[in-house]
Amino acid sequence: MSASLRPAIVSPGGTLEKLEAAVRFGADEVYFGGKTHNLRSQSGNLSLEEIDRACAFCRERGVKTIFLLNSFLHEKDIDGARACIDEVRSFPFDAYMVSDPGMLVLLRECGVETPVHLSTQMSTLNRLAARFWERQGVSRIVLAREVTLEEIRSIREHTEAELEVFVHGALCVSYSGRCLLSRFLSGRDANAGSCAHPCRWRYALVEEKRPGHHLEIIEHARGTEILSSKDLCLIERLPEYIKAGVDAFKIEGRMKSLYYAANVTRVYRQAVEVAASGGDYGAHLPRWMEELELLSHRPYTADLWNEFEGMKFEGVPYIRSALFLGYSLGQGRDGTEVRVKTHNPVRTGETIEAIYPPDGNAPGGGFFRVLEINEDEKSVAMAQPGRVYLFKLDKAVRPDAVFRKRADIEMERDEC
């Protein structure tokens, strides 16, 4: 395969800063939403001013923008959706993404001629459905997560539409992510973007005639994540999906951290580069897997249908082996000084690790000792989260670094 024909890496942009990080770390395309009518209403999303900045930032770097209008519409939502389209239609998006056929109708009624991508929420599993959506003017179909590799090959043979698949990130216990459980238990409609993630809650089994007597299903006493799926990770099988004719690989994670968006993007960007150029994929795989393990995640699976190996449930705790510390806003007086926007505390004397945007086939970075931390030209012993500091390091660091600290710990909830 020619490197120019390699599948695109489509990365999440939950906020403007996460979007910019994904672009710097190798995204070919980024997907993001405004303040309404997308399926991640809790992710921050972008204001109109930020949308304008995002489009300019991406266009300068040759990265495509996909704007999300992928919520499902009730009757009461139609006028608001039409107003939203009118509000954003002047932005130079490369595509809109929809789930609801009604939203597609609204885009066309509003005279929008920008290409339209179909969300995985529409559960496209076969060539007949793909051809139907192609006839409706859809240029790219994000296939259902349940689709098999063999089905992808068949669909590819019978449609001219581009095919996109999810390769990494959270899975949902509900079919293709559609869920009524959230609305039932919390009043928050997952299909309108307000999912309360009840599949991640802890549950206990109670026998009808023994109220209050909770039966443990898994090892911890506070409950079990019996509805919670493992996280998807297709890095080991990526060449197979490329050969099957997939045009774009999508990374889930608009509600994850900037570090998550950056590191997953750079790993998969390197992977498709190696696969497309005919390089030794297996030689790089251990290093890529190591990097993906350094993200907050549930245990990984590449098999949606048999992830618990014959229904043997083992639990899906969050695993965190690295802590996101912050990211660089540029250098100071020399290469050893760097302005850092912090996400977690950093102390003078600590050893921290930097990761860099992709440069070749191996993830770049290194370890650095923090010699001094300054805020407003005053030395401090510890950098607090959510602020900007000037770090003095023991050696030069690149101005586009993202910083982390490795640790051997597990967490039950984390946004890293």
C-alpha cells in the first residue's frame, strides 16, 4: 500500500486544547461538537469562537474537520437543530456527522452541501444498508462496532462510500452505543448526549426474598461492573483492517484527557505509517502496546463478541499506570525552560517524562528532572493543577511536549 493511500487517523476533540493536541500528535482528521446536538454534552465542546479557531488551526496544518450533529431528534428538537445548523453552516467544515436521518434531511433543507458522514449509532452492519446510505448522499459510513472483519470485506466490495471503524477506546454494553438505561435510571438521555454511564456503575445481586443480602459477583465487596465492557484496542490487528479496505480509523475519547488524545493518536498514526509503507509491523508492536498501557483504561479487547471468553467475567477496573501532569505552552529563555499548563501536581526535584509528536516509527520523549518551578517569577515548591508555570529542567526539552509520570497503580474512575 502506498503511504499516500493509508487510512486516516480520526481523533477526538472534546475541547479546543484537546483538539489542538490531537492535531500536533498526528491526527489526519478531528471530530468535535458545538454546545448542542451531539452525543457528548458533558465533554466541554466548543463555542462558536472556538469552532472558528479550530477550523483555522486545522486548515493551516492540512487536517480535516468533522462537525458532530449526531444526537437523535425528538419532535421538540427539530426547530433547535435547524437553528443550530444555520448558526454553524458558515464554518468551513470538511464534513458533518449525523445519526438521525432527520438531521440529514435538515442539513439538505438548509442548503448545506458539505459531505455527510454517518455515525456508528445507525448500526450499519451490511452491504445493503451501506448502499442505502450511499444513495442518500452519505460519503462515509462509520460502521457499527459489532461488524466483523469478514463483513467489512464484503461491505467494501459493494459500496463506493468510505468506510470508517473505531479502533480504540470505550465500548458500550448497549447495541452500537444506543442506550435507554441511562434515561431510565437517571433521567439523562444517552441518545441526546447526556449519558450518565450507568454501565460503569457498581451493582450487586439481591435475592427477592432476602432484601438487603447482597451477593458478591466478583471479588470486591462494593459491587461489580457486570454491565461494563472492556475497552477496544485493535492495534495488533490493524494491518488486517487496512487490507480489508478501511478508509479511516477512529479513536473514541472526547471525554478523555489531552494526554489520552495525544498519545493514542501518535501511536496509531505511527502504526498506520508502518503498515502502509510495508515496514516490520511486529518489530514496533511491543513498544506501541507499552504506550497504550500507559493510558487510563479498562482491560483491552480486540474481540467485541467474545471479550469475556465464554462468559467468564473477570471485572473491568480502570488501570492507570501513568499520570498526566501537563503540557508545554512553549519554551522560556532556553531549551531547558518550558512553560507548562499543569493538570496534576508537580514538585521540585521530581523526575517527569515527556512525550513528543510522532517523528519516525518509535514514540519519542525522555525523562527530565524538575530543577525549579516558577510562578509569576517566584519560585514555588509545587505546581498546582490548572495553572501555568515556568519549569527549569536538567536538560533541553521540545516545546511541544506533553508530560506524564509513570506509576504502578489502579484507579476505578479517572479521566486520564
